Amino acid sequence: MARKSWPKGGETFGRPVISTLVKGYTCSFFLLTTAMRTRVLTGITTTGTPHLGNYVGAIRPAIAASTQSSVDAFFFLADYHALIKCEDPARVERSRLEIAATWLAAGLDPERVTFYRQSDVPEVPELCWVLTCVTAKGLMNRAHAYKAAVDQNLAAGQEPDDGVTMGLFSYPVLMAADILIFNAHQVPVGRDQIQHLEMARDIAQRFNHLYGGGTDIFTLPDVVIDDDVATLPGLDGRKMSKSYNNTIPLFEGGSRGLRDAVARIVTDSRGPGEPKDPEASHLFPVYRAFASPDETEGFAQALREGMSWGDAKRVLVERLEASVAPMRERYEALMADPAQIEDALQLGASKARQLAAPLMERVRAAVGLRSGALKATVAPARKREARRARFVSFRDTDGLFRFRLLSAEGDELLLSAGHADPKAAGLVIRQIQDSAGEGVQPVGDEAYAVVLDGVALASAGGFADAAARDEAMARVREALAGLAED
Ligand code: TRP
């Protein structure tokens, strides 16, 4: 499996975005020369509040990459995934909002990027089920997250599956659906997710093999590991992580929250005037992540020359504030007006569904679940009204085959004459559909019929007067005109 780096973007934020190749080869030439843009997709599980480490390790490089012309970026809030880890509805809701606001405040352009909530794309769970049906249980047994839960239980003398939900167990299938529904080429993730990408490829391959009939329905995604920018030390010097409780907040608590956290960064006991080794301090990597090379060198030099930890922290806070304050202002404006956030996400959902719906249609057709109904749900608003009218066939009590034309609301607009076999009834449906409403004509004051080539094919009646009849005729004409457009 070829693993590629983020498409190279040159200098960003004062230092190059360098990526480590896990295995495989660099493909920047491929990316620059190919006409097709690389679809890069990643998900953010909505259980927490973003901290400085998330910003430097994930948000900033992802947004930087999304501005390149070779990249077609898809970023989404993995809120169905959040349910696996978190049973607190208020926290999930809050986290969705905070994470969306953070990405927007950090410069994500929702016009350019497809930025959406997973739960706004019903094709994702739908595909998830279809994929579940081709995924070997044995493959899921091997998933690290599940195995870790089992190991923990065994170590504690519990039943192996104690507390393990089906959500946790089959989580890699949902992740595969997230990726495959958009035929993403590249998926930037943390190292802990590499196995999930391998599983997504396995599942895609199996589906293609079973149902592709020679053409591949799913693209096999490549994992992208971006090690270089990935980790900031936390307050205690270990990797900054919510689970270590050592984070520096990004926006939470305002400038005061930032200052207070920096004040708690652990330093050694060297006093003012004593030379300090920048590389050994937890302050320095945080500073470097926000500074130009020149500024970074200046900071290192000052430490070597004995700058006090107190002064170093002040310089660090100033440097952080210069980058964070303008974003924080946008963040606070967004949080004060969540409708703006919602608009951005709805735009994203509609862009996402433009792609997801046709792919899901192909999947349904491939497995034998062809449907027409789905199409209507993503049709443009103007056509939607007309499109939702539909023909419904049935076998009547007299043994003959008839059909109704139902309006979008389910009202009967037409009832057909009886036919000896369903095929004949089907042909008449076609004929009426193609007529675009032309043959609709009154029959007395209380009824109308569709008459084509002199034959009454279907009718409706029981109207109180000619006016009511005319109104109904207008509706049926509109419905048929809409259907004929398809
Ligand atoms: N599981 C990922 C994580 O914990 C989040 C995620 C969900 C994701 N679906 C995805 C990442 C699809 C990439 C692609 O980090």
C-alpha cells in the first residue's frame, strides 16, 4: 500500500510542512502534474475541545493543505463516532459546535473545502450497513482498539467483551464508509489510525471484488502520516493530550486561559542568568511551532544566554497571542452566532450529498437494492415538488393490474384502467409520463381523464364543481410535466 505525504505546500507558518513517509514514495510530481485534484479527507471525532496541540498537529496543516489548487479537501465532524466514546449528549453537542467554530476561525474556507457533519449525510450510515455485510468478523476481531479493550478486561479479571459495544467493535466499518462514500484518495490521520485505513482498503477491495463486476466502485484510499508537525509537548513535557490533562487551551478561557496555562509549563530549577538548553525545555517547541526561523533562533539564543523562565514565558505568551488572538476573535463571534456555523455546515452537507447520493445509488444497484426514492431527496429544490409525485402499481381485487399517480403529499391524482398484466400497465405509465400532462382533459364538471390517442388511460373524479376539478387538473399537469423532465 502506497503511503503518501500531504501534498507539499512549501513554506507555511515560517517553516516547511515536511512529512515523513511511512513506506512508499513521494508523489508531489504526480500531484502537481495530474489534472485531477487529489481528494483528501479526514474526520474529527467530536468529543473534546480543541487545544493548542490539536491546532498545530492537525488543524493548521490540514487547512494549509486545503488551500492548494491540487487538493480537493473534505473535512468532517465525526459525530456518529463520538457516540462510541461519549454518552453525554450535551458534551457531544457542545463539542460539535466548538470544533466547527475552531476550524472556521482558523481559516477554513467552507466554499472551497467540503466541511460537513457526518450525521448530516445519511448515505454514510447507509453505506456502513452494506459494508458491514461484506466485512469479516475476524477482521474486526483484530482491530487494535477492540483488542485493547479485551486485554484490559482480561487483566482486570472481567469477561473479555465487558463494556464493549457493537459501536466500538465495528467502528472501523463506519470509518471505511466515511472514506469510501467520497472515493477519497488520501486520508491524513494519526499513527493510531493506520490499521483502520488498512481495513478500509480491505473492505473496499472485498466489495469491489464481490459486486464491482469488473469496474471498481470504490477507490482504495492511501493513509497519510504527517509526523513532523504532529506533536507539541504539554505542560509536563509529555505529548500534549487531553488524556494526560496537560493541555494548553486554544481558545477556551480567552487570553487569560492561555497565559495561566503557559505559567504552569514545567521548567527546571535554573535561575535567571543561568544558561538554559532550549531543546531540553518544554517551552521551546511550543514557541517554535508559532514563530519564524529567525524568531526561533532569537528565542533559543536568549535562553542560552540566561533569560529567566519567567521572561521566557512572557515572550512565549506574546508570541502565541499574536497568532491566536485574531482567530479567537473570529471564534467568539461564531460561537455567539451559531447560525453562521450551521450555514457553513449545511453548505458542506449539500455539497457532500451531491457526491454521496449518486455513489450510494451505484452501491444499491450493485447489491440489488436499486431505488428511485433516494434521488428525490437530493434533487434541487425547484424540481423537488414535481419530482416527488410518483406512480404506484398494484393488483386490484378484480385481479387486474392498475396504478395510481400520487402527488408529493400522497394524494391520488389518477387511477388507471385495469390491465391483464403488469407489463401492459407499465407501458401505460410510460406513455402517461412521457405525455408531460398533455392528455389531461375534463370529463363533465366532476372528473378528468388522461386521454392519449383517443384512449382514456386513467382518471380521477368526485370533485365538487368545475373549479375544484380545474384546480386538480392543474396539479396533475404540473406533476406530469415534472416527471417528464427526468
Ligand atoms: N477515527 C478517527 C480518529 O479518531 C476520526 C475519523 C472518523 C476519521 N472517521 C474518519 C479520520 C475517516 C479519517 C477518515 O482520529
